Amino acid sequence: VQLQASGGGLVQAGGSLRLSCAASGRTGSQYAMGWFRQAPGTERNIVAAISWSGGNAYYADSVKGRFTISRDNAKNTVYLQMDSLKPGDTAVYYCAAVRVGYYSKEYYYTEGKQYAYWGQGTQVTVSR
């Protein structure tokens, strides 16, 4: 499966952005999805993750209450709504996917090594 992330840009602190991650290729399978981010000189860290069913989601403490992950399986797309953005949210944001079986459709995954497929990244810059 190929992942295409979009929606990044430059925004002032307190503003909002909505990232999208469109999947193509073997989209007939089930995939749990995640968003990661990496700022210069830092490791890539989990931001949010969502199960295949969409019924379960995880958020890093730093984004709880500000970011919302969602998915539309009919469109093979996952979204990350980012509100109340802070300069500390500045990073390249990556979406990732891992194929799951039917009995794992409610699970999400929070470690990068658990994901098999990655998008190219989209830059988010939050100015003061």
C-alpha cells in the first residue's frame, strides 16, 4: 500500500490544520493507522493512532485535547485535525499503516517499528 500525506503548512500559534493521508494500492486489506512527527534533531515520535474499525484511538500526552485522529475507510483516508497549535508542534508529520487481521481490527499501535508502510511526510510549521 502507498501512503500520501498532505495538508501541512505554515500557521500561527493557536491556529488549526487538517492533515490527510490517502492510501492506494492494496486497500482491500485492513490497516491500523498512525501519525508520527519528527522535529529537527529529535527522534520520530507517535502523535496519534487509530484502529481499523475507528473505534479506538491513542493520543500522545502532548496533543491530547488538541488533536483528533479519524478515518474514512470508504475513502481509504485517515485525518489528523490539529487545533490550538503551538510552536512545539512544528515538525514533519508522517502517516503510517500496518496490516491487521479481522480479530485485530480494534487494536491501535504506538511504536514506529510496528508499522510496515510510511508516507513521505508533510511539514507543519507553527509560528509564534
